[in-house]
Amino acid sequence: MNKYDLSGRKAVITGGATGIGYATAERFLKSGADVEIWARNVKNLEAAQKSLSEFGKVTFNSVDVSDWDQVQAGAEKAIKTHGKVDILFNNAGLALEVAPMLDTSIENWKNTIAINLDSVYYCCKVFVPAMVERGYGRVINTASQAAKDGNPNQAAYSAAKAGVMAMTKSFGKELATTGVLVNCICPTVFDTPLFRETREKAPGPMQASIDKVAMKRPGLPEEAAALATWLASEDASFSTGFTFDLSGGRSTY
């Protein structure tokens, strides 16, 4: 494993208790960063902290990132605990409903947008200004191949993740001369709790998604963590506003 140097860096990872977020927390810690993981489920957070603590300093906070007030309070606590935040990984996401767009409830539409898109804006709004003041920062957002393809029966999720990609482009350009770089990773189906939960609800569409992957398998969280860690490092110095595919050959555009 190549080890990027994140010594002295402080990172916040949303959706950090499981899946890609957990794997990235482990990789950040092994690279020398201190990490705070956010999620809603306290049991998952406690278990993650316990298993991650062997690799370095890791704290957690139960935050609903779709709630602006909770994000503000969480950011204040994180900065008080760690002194600063250099790396923000906006990874929290959830597909609430697998259904035709016209059958999607208004509540689930709004909640899906809030969890997957609003949360990215909220977290950037609370953490990035201090990065700009210091002249250094790394923001990594998690989108989805659904953003590119527009998954049938996942209109809200697809729209939200497309919004994350567009926001990354805009924000990356706005901050390009500040020392704060903003990039996005775009996974296809990955073997995560979210994928397994969605597959239980709709096994047919999820298998169809796997069949589109040229490698004929889901991605592994560690594979996403490797890319996210490079984007979080000083080695990633001339890329901003860009979306990096993690699709096993599904997407080549």
C-alpha cells in the first residue's frame, strides 16, 4: 500500500462509520491524519471508533448532515476538539426509495435531496471558510454513477448526486487560487451497507447495475479509499473541480 503523507492533518468524514467512509478513515489514519467520523447511528460510530483506534486518533460525533443546525454544532465541536479541519470528505449518502419517479413520495424526494446534496453544501459552508483563511484545504465529495446515467427508479438519488458533481465543478473553480481543492469521486456499485440494503429492496436493478461493470463485480471500499486519500494529500496539487470515476470500466466518459 502506498502511504500518502497526511501527518498533522485533521479530517472530518461524513458517513464515516461504514463502507467507503470507514475504509477511508482507516487509510487516512494510517497516513498520519487525525480523523473525526460523522454518522447518525451511534452504535455504528462507537464500533467504528473502537476498531479504528488502533490506527491513530479517531473521534466521532452523531450528526444528521441533512440538518443545518446539527452541522453547525458538529463543526464547532470538531474544531474545538481538533483545532482545525484540513480535509473534508462529504461521503454521507442514502437511497431512500427505489420506485418510479411519479410514484416517489414528496417526503422521500425532499429527504433524498437533503441527505445527498444539501448536506454537501452545509458541510462546505461550515468548514471551508477557515481552510481558505489558512490557504490550504482538501474537499472530496462522493457522487455516484447514477449521476451520469440517471438510474431508473432512482430519480431523486440520481438528481441529488448529479447536483454534487455540478457543485464540485462550481466550487472547485471558485476556490482554485486559494489553496483549497475540491474534487469528487464517482463510484459505481460498491460492496457497502447502502448497496446491500438497496439490493435487498430491488435485487433485479442492482444486478443490472453490476452487469454494466466491465469487471463484473462491485467495487471494494478500500479501492475508493485509495483514491480519496490521494485527493486528500498534497500530492494532488493540480486537480480541482473534477470528478474521478470508480466504475470498473462501466463509465469511460
